[in-house]
Amino acid sequence: MSEIRIWRETPRRYRLEASRCDGCGKLFFPPRPVCDACRGRAFSTTTLPETGRVVSHTTVHSPPSRFGGHAPYTVAIIELDLPPGEPCVRLTAQLTDLEGHDVHTGMPVQLELRRIQEDDRSSVIGYGYKAVPTE
Amino acid sequence: MRDVYAIGVGIHRFGELWDMSLRDLFGAAALAALDDAGVEEVDAAVVGCMASGPFVGQDHLAPLCAEAIGLLPTPVIRVEAACGSGGLALRQGFVEVASGVSDVVLVAGVEKMTDVDGAAATDILATAADQEAEVFHGVSFPALNAMMARAHMERYGTTPEQLARVAVKNHENGVANPDAHFRMRIDVEQVLSAQRVAEPLGVLDCAPRSDGAACLVLCPAELARSAGRPVVRLAGTGYATDTLALHSRADLTTLASTTRAAAAAYGMAGISPPRIDVAELHDAFTITEIIALEALGLVDAGQGGPATERGETALDGRVPVNPSGGLKARGHPVGATGVAQAVEIVRQLRGEAGGRQVRDARVGLTHNVGGVGGTSFVHIFSAC
């Protein structure tokens, strides 16, 4: 993954920046240029909450090559804790710091900024969110 | 719109074929289909191929394919929809003929996957997922399907044994298919104890990577009638998209794109699910066949596992699924799969499927998926 791309994708990875449709309030992570619910094109930047719950998970034993030395590791789909009435936002992340935890659907997690991967050529490190258990 | 018929099919045996190139595979399947159709030339060809660039360093397949079968300067259209590339080729071949733009069209699917090692193949197949939102975080393609499997198991009580029975059945069918990658039986215990890929999926829950090519020849009614050969009507086509990232979907236990594509195909063909006599479904993973059964309306939601366990999808069951062996046993050269499914259904409807023939098959369905359902293709064929 090139250093240019790592730089370009920083706002969503470091700050969980999403966009909220000014017309209907739907949240987009990452941002999109048009709202599929109301066709609106005006958005405001917002920051997503850093806590959520596991929706589904698996342990990767045959990883993509950039993660070759890390297997086995656990990945999950996480639904973020938004106030009642807010639209649902889910994302995919690795679960980490799992010692002593039995990973299960519904498990509460906190997103933390961690090292995700490294570019082979430039050695630039791609940081982003990983989820750690909170219970 | 003109009615569309399949007048010829051809396939090159799937497998780990180190002595054959992408060009060789395409040529063998294409010439077999042209011979079967009794035609020397076509007006156009549509070739489905997911990733010849990363797999063998070759793109710009149009001139390669036309030249390989001695048909320059015939126009060739290469299309890509990940593992659904073959289904997309079939869809676009249908559009060429139905629209009247072309009369005789060669539809092809091809993939050459075994020039690279397993780790490289994992990276290439992961290009079907969302690179920014999923793969950046270390998600593999099997991992996404594993998360769908877990969600299905937790909602419906689907068991690992029921998943395993999909693989066991498809391997059983593959024994009778001379074009299949694997022609050996496996049992439930082997599937359950196989090396884990992404829990709850093990290596025998996953289709292999294979080399292979498959082709068919499409034409309008008047040409089909004069061909003097058994013809099959391509009676319905359906295609729908869904989010690229799995996590953006409200329901992880189904494939909304498949449901929508099926509704379009059933509607065009004027056929309802109970009339399907034989189906080739996209069992890239065991869970995918179970979810496909439900999304296509062949069983109720949540009943894919129990129906499989009861033998309803076996060769002699209520709705035989994957008589060819499916992706699991016939093999899964990704771009070729959607066309290979159509080749099998045409052979079934002609009564030419030998030891895996489904009795009295008159209406057949193919279901091909790109990624984890970012694209789905459903086609319905009927015997004439």
C-alpha cells in the first residue's frame, strides 16, 4: 500500500471522520458524494463514536501477504454506539488485546489507534483503528 | 427484444493445469463450443475474466482471444465482476443477441490461477473486497464469508455439519463429471477436521483455485431453428449490485443482490422457483450455497442447512443443486465459473449429462456471485 494512499486515507483512519447528510441525517463512513436515501449532496463532517459492539467475527489463518507474520488474528464487523434514533454505522477492524477474553457477538469494544500495516517499499507505516474489548 | 438461444457449449477440464496457458485454455473451450454449435464464425465474443493482469501479467484480452481462435478482426468484449465475471459475460452476450446488435455471439469465461502461489492468490482474490474499508485491516476473502456463516449460524441454528454436507454432496456429484477439478468423495468428518482457514470455515468449506475455461454460443430463434441441433432457450437474465463492503449491509445472513437478480430473471422467464428442475449455485464457500438456496426462493429463509441435511439438494432430491460438482468439486477458475454453470445446465436440459443427469430436467437456473454479493447474476434456461 503506497505512502500516498496511506496519507490520503488518514482522516477516516485517525479521526473516524464521517459525513452526515444535511437533508436526512444519514451517516456515511467513509464519506460519499451523494446520499442514497434522499439524493442530497450537502454534507457536514462529523466524528464517529469510538465504542461499539461485535456483530460478527472470525479468526484469519490464511492472511493477505502483508499480514503474513501476524496470523492467526481476529477480525470483526463492529456496530458503533450511536444514540437511539441515529442511523447505524458499521465498520471492519481487527480485534486485539484479547488475552482472557472469549470473543462473542455483542461483545463491547473500544476503537484505538494502532499500527495496522507497513508499506514494503517505503516502510511507511499505515495506522488505523483496532478494537479492544472493554468488558 | 429478441429471444435468445444457446446452440453450443464447450469446456476445458478444470484443474491445476501447469501445461496450459490462459490462451490455450480459452482456445480449447471456444473451439469446442463452436464445433458443438456447428458454426465457424461469430459476430462478437464476450469474455469474462477477473484478474488475468495479476494472475498471469496479461490484460488486453480482446485481441488475444480473437487471434487464439483465428477470428480476427471479430470484436471481443472483456468484462469483469470478480468471481461473477462469467455471469456478467453471459448477461452481456444475452444483451448483444437480444438487442439485435449481434446474431451469433461466443460467451466465454476463463481464468489461469495457478501460475502464482497461494499467498499471491489470496491477495488477488481479496481485490473483490473493499480495499480501503476491509482489506486494509487484514481481512481475507474467506474471512468475509466466515463472518456471514457465523451470523447465519447464530440466527438460524445452521450447524457446521450442515455446512459440511454441501461440500460432501458436491464432491459426490463431481465424481461423475470428467471436467471436474476434484473427482473424489469426502465425508463430513474430513470437512469438519480440515485445516481452518477462517472460523467457522476450513479448507474443505472453500472452493479451490483452478485453471479452466468454458464457453457457449448464443443466437436468435431463426438461427437456432436452422442449426439442426438441440437448442436451449436462455429465458431470463437478472443482475443486481450491492455494497462492496460487507459491513455496510443491514443483514449479513442473506444476499440481497441475489434476491433482486432472481426476481428479474424469474420475471423475464415467467417462471417461479418451484419450477426449477436443476440449479448450479455459487458455492464458493459451503455457506454461500446455503444462503443462495434461500435468497433464490428455493427454500425458506433459514432452511438452507436443514434442506441440505435432508438431501433435498442431492442429485435425486427435490431440487438438485450443483450436479457438476459446483465450485467446490468442479473447481473455481473465477472468471470461468459463471459460464461453466451455464454449460452444465445446457447439458442437463439436453439430457447429455451422463452419470450426473438429473431426470426430466426441463428448466434450469444458474447463480453466480461477484465478491461476497456485491454483484449477483441469475440466469434461467428452458428446454425447447
